[in-house]
Amino acid sequence: MQLRLVCKQWNLKLPKIPDGNKVKLPKIPDGNKVPWLVLSMGSAATESFEEEAHALEEVRAPEDEGILDTRSLEEKGIYHLMLPDMQDNIMCGSCHGWLIIVMVHEGTIRILNPSTKVHLDLPPVSTLPNIINIDGDECTMYCGDKIITRNIIFMHQSQIWKAIINSAPNNDNDNDSDFIAVVIYGLFLELAFYMPNNKRWIRFPARDLDDVRDVIFFQEKIFAIDGNGQLYEFDTRTKSGPVGGKHEATPPPSDGMYNCYYYLIGGDNGSLLMLVKGERYRYYMNQKRFCECETVKFDIYELKKNEKTWSRIHSLGNYIQKGIYKFD
């Protein structure tokens, strides 16, 4: 699917790329170059699909263990792939052609190949470092220095903020596939990791690492950023798990913005990009609408390889990032 076909606004605003500078799309596991846009049902995005029904064709997920042949899709078509496994569950990540889903009723953290329907299960939500005990429909957990009890369904819904894997599973049906998974979890937005054969999620070995806003794998390392713009770096080439801590780079100035959200992107040139989204809240004293959020700015900073200072950049040129990101 071409980027211009996502919506009218993208078609109008995206610059034309000369033929001599064609963008190569990342390959998904079956070797085809087909990007997908994941949308929640009932959202404004779904309504936009209905408005342009003439351009929409529906593709059902394969029955049983069938495989969706993406090679049969036309280049300029917009296709709607229905995924019943996503119904009433929460998607918390997407990496290397796999979706990462929290199964709300079971508490399973599942990675799913949407084309083949093959899935692998990671350790469940109940094995996160802050979970103490589960008794029937109630869950006891740590909340900072306190111990609280919550409904187990609510716990499944609210614990995982983001999940990533560093590579696709080696074998579709092999639960011992050699990959690392990382999650942002809990009320205090902490980090935990999973390695092959682990039965539980393990908390990152770094002091005062909380309020994590984003985490990525990049160049055999894990990079995370907290709510103050502080960068953390961990080496993944160790048998015992990620090793590291605070990066020497000083956080960029916030320019007086109190509500900033930080996102990390790994560049093809080896540089790390930080996207800072500034928001402003307006409060209303009526019952229909209490609070309204407005995005007021986007700033982009670059940390070049082996450097210790973020530099603000004002143009990306024709650069298009290959990857999947979610902006709240």
C-alpha cells in the first residue's frame, strides 16, 4: 500500500519522491513488501474507511492454519484485514511483522503473525516483577512502596504499556526461539525483559529507572528514555541479560513545556533520533467535556554515534523511517 493512499491528508502533504530516489520498504517475514496500518475498531480511523468504501476491499484472516498470500494483493489497493484474535484484547507492540498482544481474560502476552496466524506465548502478565500474588479474581501487587489489590482483569488491561522484540522468532512453532523481549510495565512505567527459557519477566538492573516513555532495540543495544528526556543504554550481548544504565548525553531543554512525550527512533546512519511532542491541556467546568488535550509542537533531536550531545534538527529531507511506531 502506498503511503499516499493512507488518507487524503497524507496524499496532499507527502512530497513527491523522484524516481532516482525510490524508498525501499522493509521486508516482512514472508519476503513481501506490504506495510500495514493497524487501527482500532470504532475509531475515527474506521469512519474514514467507511467514507472511502469505494477504495476498500476486505480480506479475512486465513481459516485454521492457512496463510494469507500478500503477493496476490494489488499495489494500489487498500485492504482491510480482520483479526478475530484482536477482539477485546490489547495490542501493545508490533515488531518484525509480528503483533504483540495482551490477552485480557487470560493474561497471556502473545506474539502473533497476522499473515499465518501462528503465535507464541511469552511469560504472562502475572510474572511481572511487581506482581506478588493472584487469588481468584484479585491480584496483589507492589505500587511503589505500597501493596495494593486490584481486579485481575483490570490488572491485565493496565500493566503493559509497550512491548518490543529484537528479532522475529527463528521458527514459527518454536517457543525457544532466540530473541529478547522488553516491556514497559506498571503504574511507574518500569522496564522488564525476557530471554529464551525464562519463566518470568526480569526487572532491568538499573537504579531509579522508571517513568520510561519509550524503548527500542538499536544496533544490538536497548535504548530507553524517561519522562525527563534522560537516555539509558543497555548492551544485549550478554548471557545474563541487558547491562548498562544512564547515557552520558544530557537531556535536551524542554523550553518550558511541562507535558512532553518522548519517542526514540534508530536512524540508518547510526544516529539516534528523539522526537519530543509537547502538549497543552485545557480544563472545562462542565459535565460534557472536562479536559481537552492539544499538541502544540514537535521537536526532533539527533544524537550522532559516539557523541554525547543532542543536536536539534529542523529537516529530515527525503528520509523516511522504516519501522512501526505508535503515538498516543
